[in-house]
Amino acid sequence: MNMLTDLGLKLVKEIENLSFPQLIRIRNDLIRRLKEQHGIALIVPKKVNCRFSTSSTPHSQQYLTNLSWFWCRNCGYIFCLKGFKNMQGKKIKCPICNSNVQQAYVYAPHPKSIPYIPTMSTAIYPITSSIKIWCRRLEEYKRVKRTNLMRPIASLKYVCPNPSLATQKRCPYISSNSICKDGGIYAKQRTGIRWALTPLSEDITKPLSISIFRYNNGESRYIEHKTLTGIEKMIFVENITVLQVTICAFVGHPFSHRRRRAPILYYDKESDVFYLPSRILKTNGLVIKVDSNIYNKLLNDNEKRFELLHSISHAFLSRLPMVTGLEAYDFAEAINTEEGEILIYENSLGGIGGIEGILEENSLRIDYEDMVRRSIQCPLECPRACKACLYSDSCYMLNWKLDRHLIQRVMRWI
């Protein structure tokens, strides 16, 4: 942190404003470590290696899931690469029927209450954690097949790994169509959390990140607007410095609400160090400052301050893809609750011209300004915010703390 003193102080402030109930246990610890500059490290990953584990029981607990299990949709065979090392580096095929395979189903946390999982412990379990998946008669893993293509998860059933041999051994668990009557596909309950079956996908993990920024007034110019009341000033800044820091990954079933996901931190227990994956980039951005008189009325309520800034940020952020033709992930946001500022920036080194695309010389484009102002008028009339109004796919805060009505009440947008 010695090289990032001003950004480090801003980072501490923004972590203090995190109100995720799942992070209450560790938020103060992160702040203490940052202030003491001990037991925490900002790292910039330069190379990420991804390979399949060849062990069904990895010796280290510092992993989210074991990627070594595969499933054949054709014959239902589930196998671990541990026993098929000759497949390493090759296109993996089913060793039984030689069909294409996919990553095996996994169990992800899908609790009814707020979970807590120890940092960097196993959070996603392979389907082999199910009860009775091991065939006691034939002493091998059962197979798993869909019985209804329209319901790919709900219709999964265990089938006999070898019906003819099971018939010879008079297996009491096999029916005429080779489906095992010996229990359904479900996992043991762990630490009081419900675990739901799902395909392994990126939707299981959601990173929580914070962006902070600094800029030189000499590389900026003021931008005019006509209808966005409550905005004190807007500044287009070239070559702005942004520090992006990932605090943790929220893990849960793809249908789990963000409040019900378990936080997994990048923590090394042996060295007692929290690692925060980070990156610094120079890019282009639009700084938006809320009127000081309006903002100071919320002086004693930091949570409302953040909620107001985050909601205004999304009014700008969510409309950018529609106007520029770029993807949502080409843009990002940063919030400075201390100064009442928002930064909407291009999420790539040097920028890609997206922010300049919403400007006409020193003014906001009229069509974009109108879309921003009308973003609080939800066609679904949601109570706070939703995908039809303020949600954005590029939000590193998981669309947390948004309220379109707060903008209307405080900023007087109509």
C-alpha cells in the first residue's frame, strides 16, 4: 500500500461502506489489516493456469470445486480423471461409449438463510457427494441419466452401471428400465446449508469488487447538461487512474439471490494473508458530482449516501450499451462516498472511445441524457430497482443498494 497511499485510504473508506450482511464477520478485519499494512496483499495476476485436478480428494482445502469429474449424456457414466491419466491434454471422451462428455453436475449452496462458509473452503461439491451414488452390489459408481429432456435437472435419475450383471446378482434396487430405486439424487446437508444440483457454470460465482480513482484536473473538461437536476458538475477525464480490487467471490446456486450467497475470500491460512486480486488502469471516464447541498443532507446516513450514488451511477451505466453499441462489460463504475462523486469509465486500458460517444463537444448527447433521466421510470413499476430500469450486467457490486425512488425524491428527476 505504500505506493498507493491516497487510493489506499479511499479503499478503506469504501470497504467501510460495504453493508453486505455476509461480510460483517470479516469487513472490520480487512480494514484493520489495510490500515496496519500487515496480513493483506494487493496482487495483480499476470497469468492464470487452469487445469483439471487428477485427485478426487485434493489435499488442499483452498479450492472452490474439484474439476476432475465428467459426465456422459449418452450413457450416463460419471468418471474422474484420476483413473484416466492418459486423457490429460487430450479431448476427453467417455471411456465407455466414446461419446462427448461435459463437466459433471455439482451441488452449489442454495440456502434459505444467510450462510457463512469458512474462507477458501470447499463451497461447490461434485455430484459424487450424493448419497448412495456408489453401487454396493457392483462396487462402482452408478450412472446418471435424464429421463425428460424438457426437465434436464429435475428428471435426473440414477441408473444401474451394469443391468445384466445386476440381474445376475439379484440386485433389489434395480427396476425393469435399469433405474435404481435406491434413493434420489441429493447431497448431505453441510453446516445447515441446503445444496442444490446444477450444471457447473460461471453463474455459480459472482465477484464482489470495489473501484476507486484519482485524476488530474489538467486532463479534464467540464460537460454541460440541461435536465439532470441535482448534478453539480460533470467532467470528462482522459487518462484517469482506476484501481479495481476484488474483495471476495459470492458463491451460490445460479438462482440464489445475492443476499443468500456465501462469501469466499482469497485467504492463505498458513501465512495468515488475505490476497486481493487487483488491477490498475489508465482510461477515460466521466466524473459526476452530486450537488453538495443535497448530498450534505444525507451526512448522517452513509448507507443512504452510498445508495444514492450507486443508483445515480446505474442511471448512467445501464444506458451506455444502448447508446454506444458496446457491451455492458466494456464499462464500469467507481463510487467516492467521501466526495459525493461517481465515475463511469471504460473498462479497458487506454479506453475504447465509449464515453466520448455520449458527448457532443462539451455537452451530453440529448438522447442519452433523456434516457438517463427516464431510467427511474420502470415499466414494471418495481419497488426499488430491477432489470427493466437500473440493473446493469457490469455492476461489480452485484446490483446491490439501488433505489430509483431515492433519485426521484432527492434529485427531483421526473
